[in-house]
Amino acid sequence: MAHALKLGDKMISINLLPMTLVNEPDAVSFLLDEIKANALVPEQIIVEFTESEVISRFDEFAEAVKSLKAAGISVAIDHFGAGFAGLLLLSRFQPDRIKISQELITNVHKSGPRQAIIQAIMKCCTSLEIQVSAMGVATPEEWMWLESAGIEMFQGDHSVFQS
């Protein structure tokens, strides 16, 4: 599949609710089997979790994440800052990357509180060696402010990034 899609060194993101890894029997094994069956390699896969679901069995979730990472799969927190756990997730399972929620990105160039929060997130993630991307970038001003804050990966309106 990877060859047929001409992925090269591109990554594929898979979004899951965190408790899927706990509630679905053999979820990690199933995911690894599907990766292999589709001629992908684990290093091409990013499993993204949102903060929107409470993780009620955190130890089991952390073990499943550890298994994913051991297999070579990257793990990300999607919509970071919009959910329940936030910094607790960073400290408990240290993802490879986070995607800052659009709610924090919108008009960041005009909002001192949002700027302070994003700068704190960047400092924390830099210390933990976690990559950071910004979601929902809609204006050149947002993009320029975020880039000056050290963010190098963006999602949003493609026309914002054209010169």
C-alpha cells in the first residue's frame, strides 16, 4: 500500500480515542497487523489521541502507548489544550508530538494570554523533546507569530502559507 500510494517518507496519521487502546482487546496487535498487511512500516505511522475523552484506566493506556512506541509508531496528542488532561498527559506518557488546538491558535497574534500559554507549551515541549505543530492556522499574522514562537509545523488554510 505504501508503495502504491507513493508515500515515500511521508507519514500517515491515525486518530483514536484514548480508551480504544484499553477497551478494544488486542488493539495494539491489531494495529500492528494492519500496518504489516498494508505494506506500511510502523515508523510511517502517527497515532493521534485527543484530550476530549477522560482516560479512566491510565496505567493500561500508558502500557498500550509504550507498546506502540516500542514498535516504532509515533504518538501524538491532537487538539492539545482543548481537553481534560493537558499537561498531565505530557508528564504521564510523553508523546512524540502535540498539535496545539485551534482554540488557542485563533487570533494568537492579538491575545496576550494565548501567547503566554503557547510560549509555556513550547518551553515545556522543548525540554521534553516533543515536536509541536499548530492546528487551524487561518491568517498570515497567526502563522508569523507562531513561527516566531518556534513552531515549525502547521495545519490550516493552505493559502495562508503561500507567498
